[in-house]
Amino acid sequence: MENLSFLPGSPLPAGAAVYCDGVNFSVFSRHAFSVTLDIFAKSEDSAPCCSYTFDPQTNKTGDIWHVFVKGLPKNALYLYRVDGPFAPYEGMRFNVGNYLLDPYSQGLANTESFSGNFSTQTPPPHIDGDLAFLTKQSPAHFPKCIAVAQDDFDWQGDHPLNYPLKDCIIYEAHVKGLSCHPNAPQQHKGTYQGIIDTIPYLKELGITSLELLPIQEFNAHELTRINPRTGMVLKNYWGYSTIAFFAPKSSYASDREGIGAVFEFKRMVRELHKNGIEVILDIVFNHTAEGSEFGPTLSFRGLDNIIYYILEDNARYYRNYSGCGNTFNCNHPIVQTFILDCLRYWVIEMHVDGFRFDLGSILGRDQKGKLMDNPPTLEHIAEDPILRKTKIIAEAWDAGGAYQVGNFPGGRWAEWNDRFRDDVRLFWRGDSSHARELATRVTGSADLYSGNGRKPFHSINFVTSHDGFTLYDLLSYDKKHNEENGEDNRDGTDFNCSYNNGFEGKTENTRIETLRKQKAKNILLTLILSLGTPMLTAGDEVLRTQRGNNNPYCQDNEISWFDWSLTQSNADILTFVKKLIRLRKQHPAFLRSEFLTGTQSGDRRKQDISWYDAQGNTPDWNQPSSFLAYFLDGSAAETRAERDDNSFYIILNGGSLDVTATICPPPQGKHWYRLIDTSYPAGEDFTDPEQAPLSENQQKYVVLAATAVVLILK
């Protein structure tokens, strides 16, 4: 490039800031001897067209290296090379032979050249790979950072929706998987635009919030194992291995040139917001794609390894609380600033509504790996003024033994509630000891969240997620079937709380398939009508199967993709879910922001919930039971500002025997109507109440085995 001039520049903002007359570059490295900026003309170039080595006297402020390149246009391509001590046993891994990504890069080019090995130099066989010093690397097959000009996009007045969490119904989906199946009706398959194409379906379903598996740039080709069935190399499909935290994944864009992914992601958010749907990102700050000491050097490791990672006492090695080779040093002040800057970027520039933090407990570990009582990073995220209305949801555990469900530190955090998942699964599997536990879950999990000032909506209720069996597989497999992952079926959990209902896998036996559908309706009803924030996994509403694979992180194929033919073959389940969601939205009784306790409510002197056994008496909670019934008083409003609602009588029979249940008598002038009975055939299982009144003197209701019943009071 001609007519470029290099000026001292500014240490802030971090990354590449585009101005009308050039680009300011700023990068952190405390222990570097020197930093070189390489500028490229094309994404596939094997050499830079221009290089500049920073002068520490004029291009450095504190630990920040910076330069302003006058005359450099927007969307310019660049990388760094950093020189410093190469002393792995001391944690120093500087190597001027490595090209490095800017941690703040907002877009990457040439990502299709990713492979499992970024180095062009193979270390001698007598030297451990991480102790070999790289002397030369070609950037031809290395992604390039893009100096993105954000102001070019027209948001048309858009802003984050930020719905109250108690009003939300979350739908967890994969950007590619939602629209790339061969039978998918979407025109732009497997892309952000494909998500836009699914909006009519999502609106009709009734969800409020779309939670996307990781969309920050990752290397889908980092795996080397073979699918033993197909002979094909497996891929990183889920994306929990981030390379560039500010950059949307370019392969998810229809336009993969330049900043096409940035603008297409923004269009997706804008159009979802126009249609009343929030966007929540699953974000991975617990580790990076650089892996263990034998992993590739891409960015952080080459910029300042001892700052960005938690190292063992022998600093050659990484503490591995993520199960992925390294652990991000989240509570170091430099890394904390990086995390906050990243979250603010996705809220301010990309308009997202919330984040789900993968293995969130790692964000509460100190620089030695110990769990902290008051982790500054978690507290700062919760209290940050820009993020104040942004949803923050923790996976409140990690691979290092931390388990903090109900006790996640940092203030206003919501949590994935795996206790809800397991208790619902066990009850509907027929375990007779879980009625008491289920009663706690459907009323908001007060045992977990009431003690620290949080509310029922801080419990993200789920029964399935991307990690584990789908709903159909939960009812169709006793054991996992992960052979196609190439790990001899050793991967994935063995604790599934599943039951195949008489046959392992899909069957032509209509009796078994009918029972599975009935139990699926039971589980979906329990999920959507319980107090808390429900999360539905994409495809469960049409009984998508993964053929028994409970860990398909490497299956970028029809095992993982949304099979759109199921919207027709399982249209009855889809209709049932739509009605459930509409029922939840219409009735404040299911949306309370306070726990259901069975005590008097305010000055109305009413019980918000009353429990019954099959004989209509107060249950003996110390006796095992697979039966649960409760009266939900819709008139026991929490505040005078809330409108009164209908009351409901909900009966859950998880056992294998029919139960003749005594119904509590309706108040004077009121009548019970059957709203839902999951044992009825499609079309009759969820009825218009006016079509199914109970007789005036009816005090008994036969609840068939493995059935859920909802009566409404009118």
C-alpha cells in the first residue's frame, strides 16, 4: 500500500479503530521486547505488503503498544508478530516467528484455511512440540484480522429488547443446524440469513428469546479423529473453542467476503428484534482454542501467556479446569477488562440481549485456580452499568469440580438449573421417590434461590440442552450411543435418567411410540408451566432425534441438524407446544416473580398453592410417591397492580398405574373444566375449556398412568 504514514497513535481504544483518515492499532503485551504490525493486501497473501515495528519510545504507553496508520482504509487486513522471552518453564512463550490475531479483532478473513495445525514447521522428533522454537511461519493459511468500520451499518432505530426474565421463553439453537438440513425450507441454509428465514416459525412457536450456541469465530476443522461409520474427519460443530471473541463466525454468513459476517449478523439481530425475539449468545470465556502446551499459538499465548492463562506451578503446563487444555485467567485485571470490553461490544455494537456463560464457575477462580468468595469479574459483570439490563446466565459448574447451582456468586446472575432437569426426568421416568423434589422444582426451586435474594426466574429451567439426549432420545434410549464420535463410546455422560420405554431406539411399535409421545407431552407441560424461566431445545417441539448420541459436539451432519420434515410428521406435538407456550403467556399464575410457598399472600388471606394426594388430602412428603397434585390459586396476586387470573388444578401421575384422583371442590359459583389431558389423542389432549366441563358434582378424575392433567377454574 502506498502513501501510508506511521504516527504515535493512541493506547485507547483497544484493537483496530477506524477513522476517516486511517486506523489506530492498540495491543497489550507487558513482557514483549518488540511488536510488529503486518498489513496484508489480500486475505490469502503469503507475505505482508507492509510492516511496521513499534518504537517503544513513541509507540508505547505503559504495557500498551500503539500506532496510527494514516492513509490506511477501512477493512484493512492485519496481524501481529511479538518478540520476547521464550522460556516455557517460566510461562513465557514469545516467538517472533508466529503470526498472531488481535484479541480485539472484530472480524476475520481467510478462515476457511483453518486446519488442525497452524505451524508450517515440524519440530525435530527429539524435542517436545511445545519446546520447539518456530523460526518461520507462512501467513497464507492463517486467518487475517479485519479493521472493521462499524458505522457503515443501518440499524434502523433498533436496540436490545431486554424483556424481563420472568416473561421469557428461551429457545436454544445452533445457527447452522437450524436451517442447513437438506429438507430445510430456508433459502440461505446454515447461515445468519437462514435464521432470518426461520423467524415466521419461531414467532408462531411463541418463544421470546433465541439463545445461540457459540457464534464467536472458532476453527471447525481442529479435530483429527475419524467417524468410524463414514470414514470422514469429524468437525468441531458446537464451537466451544473460541479463537476471536469479538468476531462473528464468517462461515455462518451467506457473504463470507470481508466484513460480510459482521453485517449479516447485525441484520439477523435487527430482524429478530423487529419480530419481538431477543438474541442471547452462548459465550466461552473459560478457555480458548489454543488448548494445552501442545496446542497452536494463535493470539493470547504469543502476546503474554502468563497474563492470559492460569498456569501450573511448573509454568510450562496449564491448569485445566475447562477440560479443554487451558483455563482463561478471568480474574486477572487485564483479562477482566478484556471480558468486560467484549460483553459491552456485543451489547453496544451488535445489540444482543444477553449471554449464557459456558462453564461459568471458571470466571470465579483466582490466578491460582481457587474459587473466590467474591470474584471481581462476576461482580463487575453483574454491576456494569452498560450491562445492567442485559441477561447474564451462568452454567454454574466447571470441569475442575466446581458446582455452584443455587450459590453462584456475583449478584443478579441467573443459572442453568440442572436439578430441575434431573428431577423432572426422574419423576416422569417413573421413579417413585421424586414427587417431593418435583414439587420444589415446579414452584421455582426456592431451596436453591430464595436464600440469597434471587427470584424464581433466576432458575433457567430445562430438561434437555445441546449437551445430552434430545427429548425423543431421553424416552427412546437407556444408554448413550456415541460410537460415531470416534472415542469408542467413552465420551458423554452415563447419567441420563432416561428410559427407552421397551425398545432401544426408534421402533415401528405404535404402542411404544404413542407412549413416548405422551411422556414427551408430560415433560413439555412440566417445563413450560413451572415457575422459573423455561428453556426449550430446538427440535424438541417436533421430537428431533440424535440416534442416541448424547455428545454430538463433532457431528456436523444430520445427527445434529434440525429435521424440518418432523414439523409435519410430529405436527401434533408441535401444536401441543404452541398451545402450552400461549397458555403460559396468557396467565400470570405461571409468571409470578415470587416463590410459591403455600402460605397466605398479602392481605388477601389466600394460599398461592395447595398440595394434594390422590385422596384429596395433604400429602405425606416423607412417603415415596409418583403422584403429585396441586391447586394453583390465580387470584392470589402478588401485588394489587397485578390482575387476577384463573386458578388451576394440575395432576401429574408419573407412575405405571392409573389413579382415581379426588379433586378439590371448586369455590361457590365456579366450575372445573378440562384443559389438558395428555392421555387423550391429538386434538383432544389440549382442548377449549368450554368444550370439556366437568360435571357439577364430579369429585373424581381418572388420571391414566404416565399422564399429566390440567383443569382450569371458571
